[in-house]
Amino acid sequence: MFAKRITIFRLLGFPIQVDLSWVFLVFLLGWSLSRGLFPNWYEQLAADTYTWMGILGTLGFVSSILLHELAHAVVARSYGLSIRSITLFIFGGVAELEDEPPHARAELWVTAAGPFASLLLAGTFYGLYLLSVQQLWPESAEGLFRYLAWLNGLLVVFNLIPAFPLDGGRILRAILWAWRKDLTWATRIAASIGSAFGSLMIGLAIVQLIFYKQMVQAFWWFLIGVFMRNASQSAFHRMRLREILRGEPIRPFVSLEDDALPSYLSIQQFVEEHLEKEPHSLYPVLDVNSNQLVGCVRVNDLYEMPPHEWPHNTLRAIAKPCAPELTIDIESDALQAVTQMNQQQSSRLMVLDQQSHYIGMITMQDLIRFLTKKMGFDEQEEPPMF
């Protein structure tokens, strides 16, 4: 979903990340509030006041989105679900779960937590707005409370649209899942509605542009429509991929002809016979007698020894302990392998047996080939997306 994101801090143990598109949204929102919304609401304020209202309104928007997603994450953690991160991006935010909820009840409560948090915020800010009017507080404070109440109310209404992957679509999926006990079917229905909603938004954007000449509004509606279509279809296919991989043993995918190297190999031979011919980011180093991992060698490890010493030293001299996250047990399933690769941003994992003997390597490329073939067979059974 995200091309480039940066972790800015942690909150309650959750990594808070920002997609680069968020920077564009923050500047656009601040400009729109200070130059458009607040001057239209309150015409007699100073220019500097509008600027500060725009800045504070933008911070309130960011905080509201963050609290909405944090509510999802906290409830998800109470059900034992792992949260990869909370990411803010151009269309709001998302709390990324490592896996699907274990049952429909968990899906319902995890999803409902976000709109409920926004509803509480809307009520709180509306109460402050009424108090500011009653107590004759400065119009700048009144305007901020009014805007934040309206914003959080809008978040509740929009997110409860029953179109996946919006919260309303996930609530619909939870209800359908509880009814039919079939997550795949429930996701297919909710994702189809999400895709149809995205198409509707694209159509409305075209109408806005052609008949009403509202270029800015049409642009945003078009972007939201495209995002909804892509997100709903991608969510369904991700779930199908997980379904296919879950329980699929990794043994058939393990390559025995890999880049594992004997510990007695000289560093010079390693460079000439392996690194220069087919470079990889990591090489397992084995004790050939016990077939145990001695360690791993990365390209950067070579720089710790002068080149003139390479012919006289073996890989054992520069091998370092392999990260446990880059190894996987032979009895694991393909879903665990893919999850581990994604978490470690690695395309390969070393496969060990239960006695920690090295068996071979499993690669993302082999799993993709399997998925491509499997999905090719299954595509005819899926209903077309709108």
C-alpha cells in the first residue's frame, strides 16, 4: 500500500509511521483552513489569526486521525493481534494488523473502536464549542472547536459507509462472517461493495468536473474512488493469498541447491567463485561435518579484513551469528514464511530442521510462482469486481 514511510515515534508501544503523501496532505489542509474555511466562517479576524487557526486545525486533524487508529490498535492488542504499525497517509490513517482477526466478534469490536473514538471526540469538541459560545471565548477558539467537532463527526459518518476497507465495510464483513461462518465469502461481498462505491465516486467526480466545473472537488473524489477500488480489491486478494498459503507446508519449496558455503572455504575463493558470479545479500556458512550453521556472511563483513589476508583466512573467521528471524523451521507453513520475509524485508529464509540442521533455502520467488499458478486456477471462481 505504501511506497515510502518513516517511523516518527512510538505511542503505547505502536510504531507511528508517516507515508510521504501525508506531507502533501498536511500542507494542503493547513492552507485550505487558513485561506478558505476559517475566513469564510469568521470574516473579521487578523491574517495571522487565520494562519494559527490553520496550523492548530491541522494538528487537531492529525491527532483525531491518530486517536481513531490508536483505538483500533489498542482493542486489537486486547484480542492478541499484532499491529505492524499505525501509518498516516494521504487518505487518513491505517492500523496495519499482522493477520486477520481470529473470529467475527474480534473483527467487529476492533473495527467499531475507531468510529466510537471519533464519536467521543466529536461530542467533546462540540461541547467545547457550545461552551465557547456561551462564555464568549475568542472566535478563534470557537472556530477551532467547531471545526474539530465537524471533522470528527464527518469521520464517523464516512467511515461507517458499508464499503470495504472502510470501517463500515469491515463491520459488514464481521456481520456476514458471523452469519455464514465463511470469511472468504464475507470479504468477497464487502470488497465488491467497496469496489462499487469507488466506481460511484469516480463517476461523481466526472459529473462534478463536466457539469459543475468543480475541478478541485472532482480531483479529490476521483482520487478517493480510485483508492477505494484498489484497496478493496487488494484486500480481498491479500486475504485469498493468506488463505492459500496457510497450512501449505514449505518443504516442497525448499531449494537444496543454494548458496550455503562450507566454513573451510577461503575468503578469496568466496569472492571469486561466488560473490562475483552471483551476488546475494547474505550467505549461510556451514560446518560440513555436522551440517550446522556456523554463521552468516554479508558483503559488508569482507571490509573487516584487509584483502591481502583473504587467501589465508576462511569464511569461519568472518562469519557472524545468523539472525533467528532469517531462519524458519521445516515444519512451518508458507504463510509464516511470507510473513517473516515481509517483516524482515528479505526475499530468502534459511530452513532448519528441529535439530537446527541446515536443510536449504526458501525464496519469495518460488512462493510467487506457486501463488501465480494457484490463483490462475481460482480466478474463474471469483465474482467480478465492479
